[in-house]
Amino acid sequence: MDAAAAAARRHFSGKGRLLTGALIGLAIGGGAYVSTADEAKFCGWLFKSTELVNPLFAMLDAEFAHRLAVKAAAHGFVPREKRPDPPVLGLEVWGRKFANPIGLAAGFDKNAEAVEGLLGMGFGFVEVGSVTPLPQEGNPKPRIFRLREHGAVINRCGFNSEGIVVVAKRLGAQHGKRKMEETSSSTSPSTSDIKQGGKAGPGILGVNLGKNKTSEDAAADYVQGVHTLSQYADYLVINISSPNTPGLRKLQGRKQLKDLVKKVQAARDEMQWAEDGPPPLLVKIAPDLSKQDLEDIAAVALALRLDGLIISNTTVSRPPPADTHPLAQETGGLSGKPLFDLSTNILREMYILTRGKIPLIGCGGVSSGEDAYKKIRSGATLVQLYTALAYGGPALIPRIKAELAERLDRDGFKSVQEAIGADFR
């Protein structure tokens, strides 16, 4: 048993048992109901019913609630989306077909425990990690703080990770299961059907790489991650923007970033790949960057033909109204609604600086279909969320997709691809 699981067991309160009972009850009740009801209606009911569980999660310690949510997804105690996404949401990026542009950001499933369950909830893609070469506990607890009235969270987890060996074993097992299912399927899927998903199943899987806190050679850490995990990833991310690992953000400097990306690209490209080629390589940046910083990053991204940028990570600033909260003085990165404007402004700047030539993933403060739409119009090809899921639960996912589809239709876009960067046209 890992340390986190042991700690969870020690702290498993009556509230935790009540919550697990509720989740199991939903699953059992759903199984009885689905046999007699229309599948689409049942699916909608099951997602809606998860809203009843959210108040129970709110009563738990933030990190314990997070661990319980991961375990629930890993063991199938979450709703599974059976309804097809609106066709307007489909798009192709890096030669990969996404059923929709809404993804789960890194940080939720750090150790790739619940990939199948999370993709099954209807995300177009899921990003696991950050994964460090060696296991590390991260920073001391408590390290996650809810600013509930502002829809925000402050965390200083510090890349707590089980390490690449453990994560590689999990992803390898999932990859093997996927291949076996494809091989043993009674109806052989067409090539186009297989490409609709990724290496982990029906959606696309991203792997976010980090460095160990005590490592003196950051590039070596990222290269090790590439060598070990890239075969299981539909795309890779170099995370150099967490505020909770000392010195990490310095790697965003022009020279440091250029040297780092060159080494990681070389490590990826020297490996042997099938006809699909190597996974795309992205860099995740911070929202706390100057105009010069952004210009430097854009120049490196264009010169080295980086496959994409994720904008952005959490902020060390405290945008209003979060700045007035009693917990605002806690050290760490802030995520959630107060980050939306800051991260979206950085997204717009980077879209202009890269001249729309590099796919951007908009991340930070997304909690509705309108938020996702604004990110896309501001230059995002794909959109990620995390904090909103912690507050809204699984019911948030179909709601965001429906709202996004409605806005695209309202403004006359035939596909989400047409809306990318629309504010600049």
C-alpha cells in the first residue's frame, strides 16, 4: 500500500464511508435502471445525480476528497458517457481526432490511476502527471486550500509523484488491454474508427513530465520521462511552470528553454516510432510572465517548431476577488475562476506572437461552456479544466459541451475549428 493510500485509510471518517456508500448506491441503482430505460435518458440522469454527492465531498479535507475522487474514477464509481458528442465539437489536432476539445488538466490524475474512467466520463482528452523520474512525497501537508466562495483553489503540492516506473507499468497495462480489445473484437474496427481514439482508449491521453525537486539536471529528468513514457502518450508536456518546485520557472528563460527543448526533442526523435510517428511535444507555461518573457517563449517555439503550448499553469498572484480571502496568503499557485482573465490574456498574447501557427491549449478558470468558447475565440485549439470539476463534479462535463455547442451554433460556426482565434479575424 502506498503512503497516500495508507494515510487515506487512517483518516477514513464516517463522512468518507457515507460518500463511498453513496457512490456505490448510484452505481447499483444505475445498473438496475439502465436495463429498463432509454440509454441516453439514463446517462443524463446518472450525470445529474452526481450533483447529490458533491456536498459530501465538500465536507471532506481537500486532499482526501481529491484522493477519493481519483479512486472512484479508477474503480468505475463515476458515470460513463454513452451519448455521442455534438458533431460541431469534433476536430483534428496533430493528426489525432478529438471527439470534443474539452480536456482534464494535469494534476488531477497525477499517477495515471484512473485514465479509463476519466476518459469514459466524456472528456475529449485527459492529461496525467506531472510525473517525476523518482518517487517523491511533495511538500508537507496541508497543501491544498479551498477558496470555495470564489471557485478557486490554492495548492503547493510540489510534484508529489509515484515516479515514472509505477506510472509506466500502469500505462503499459492499459495500453496492452486496449490492444487486446481491438484484436479480440468480433467486429474489426476500421482504421478511421481506431484513430478516433488514442493509445488509452476512446479519448486522447497526454503525459505531463516534471523534474525531481533535488535534481540538478532538469533536462536529464525530462529526457528520462520521454524515454520511459512517450510510447504510451498521444502527446507529451514539459512542465516548467509549477510555482511549487524551486527554480523550475527559470527554465522558461529564452536560452534555458531553447536548450531544454532541443534536448527533449532529440531524445524523442532518436527513438523508433511506427508510421504514426513520435508524440507531439508541448510546453506548459506560467501566467506570471512579462511581455518580454512571452516574446522569448514564442520565438523559441517557432524556431524549434514546438508542437504546442499550454497556457497556463497556476498563478502566484492573487487576482481579485481572491485577494481578499483569508487563505489568500497561503503559499502556492492559485487556480479556478479568478485565474480566467489573467490566463486568457496571456493566451491572446501568445496567439498573436505565434501568429496562430502553433496549437495552444487554453487552461485556467474554465467553468462553463461560455468560458471554453472565450478561450477558443482567443486562440485556443483545445481547452482544459480541473478546479471547476472539483467543485462541479462529473455533471459539469456534459453541461460544458452542450453550452459550447450552443454558442458555436448561435454564431454560425460549422465546427469548433472555425472558431479558433475568431476574435482576431
